[in-house]
Amino acid sequence: MTDIRQTLRARAVLRTEAIGVTECRRCGTETSRRTLKDLSPSSKLIYKVLEHEGELTQQEIIDETRLSPRTTRGGIKPLQDHDLIDSRTYLPDARQSIYYIVGDPDD
């Protein structure tokens, strides 16, 4: 019985490595990068705008999506938690961050 469990565990590890599973920073569970379809509509919209427009500040995302600042912050957080987007300091104004897509969720 122990051999079967070890074999199944080994297969699960190989499978998760093959699809690019990472640990979610928010909930601590293993999650696939294919989680975009499971996120809120605002997160999906923000992702698609970043995909189309490239790097944007939070204010530019607000202007492009016409979402409220609070909804925009709420949409950005899960995208960052699931490693779909990342941010860095916006050099012209260090008080702001610039957001960009890390990679394709279907990798």
C-alpha cells in the first residue's frame, strides 16, 4: 500500500511540474498559472488591458478600464498573488508602481 501511495505522489509531482504549478501567495495552496479563468471579472479585464496595452500604472489601468480605484486594487491583488502580473517602481514618479504581465497563463 505504501508503494502505491509513493508512486501516486511521484506522479502528482511530475504532473504539477509539467503544468507549472506554483504556490499561491495569498492562500498558500498550490495553484496552476491557468487560474485566470477562475478570477473575478475585474481581474480578467485588468489582465486583458495589460495584455493589449503593455505596462501601465494603476492610474492608467483605472483610466483604461473605467473601474473604480478600489475595484482596480482588488483586481490587481489576485493577479499578483497568482503570479500572473508583477510590478516595479515607476521611475518618473517613485510613489507609483508600473504593472506588467509576467508570462502567458497557458504556458
